[in-house]
Amino acid sequence: MKKSVEEDVFIPLYPKSAVKDKSSPCSKFQERRFWSAVKLLSNILLWDGIVPEDTVCDLGLSKLLNRYLLLNLLNTPPGPDNTEKCSKVVSCFPQRWFRDLKSESTLPQLTNFSQHLLQ
């Protein structure tokens, strides 16, 4: 899993003018890479309870979400596309991680993602 996150994930950041047109090659490539990374996130988080939680959180949240996915989300204009992306990312998280959290709090690794959702 670590090797996949470190060596296989690549989501290019193009100028907004290059991805403004959803049918442009740059936009299509960026979208495919984003959704591939979301699938990897989902697969990594499925190992929760089998692999130590610290390892799953580090790979899935600290490295994959915060290093790659969040950057793409921050560069996606507000709207239905961003909402769909955020919703899919949220659906990957194991529910048990949130059972014992106090109201209006989150996991430390999700602070930046939570701020994005609030905006």
C-alpha cells in the first residue's frame, strides 16, 4: 500500500484555463487520476481493523488525502463536481472512526478536509 501511495499516485495540477473545458485532454486526465486516487483511498481504508489503524490513517489520510486529493479539491471550483468528489471521499471513511468524537470535532488528519467542507 505504501509503495502504491508513494509511487503510483499522480494528480497533475494544470492552470485553470487548461481544465476549464471539461472535454479538454488535461481536464480528462486530471479527473481520471483523481478518481483513481479515490479508489486507492477506498481500498486502503478497507484495511481498517486488519492493518494497524495508525498505518491506515497515515497512508490513507496523511499521505493520500492530504497530499494529493485535497489539493485537487481545493482547485476544483465550488459546485456539483466538487460536492460529488467530497461526498465520494467521505464515503470511504470507516464510520467507527467518528463514533467517540465530540460534536463539531474531527480526526486531526481530517482538519484541512473539514475546513474545505465548511467553506
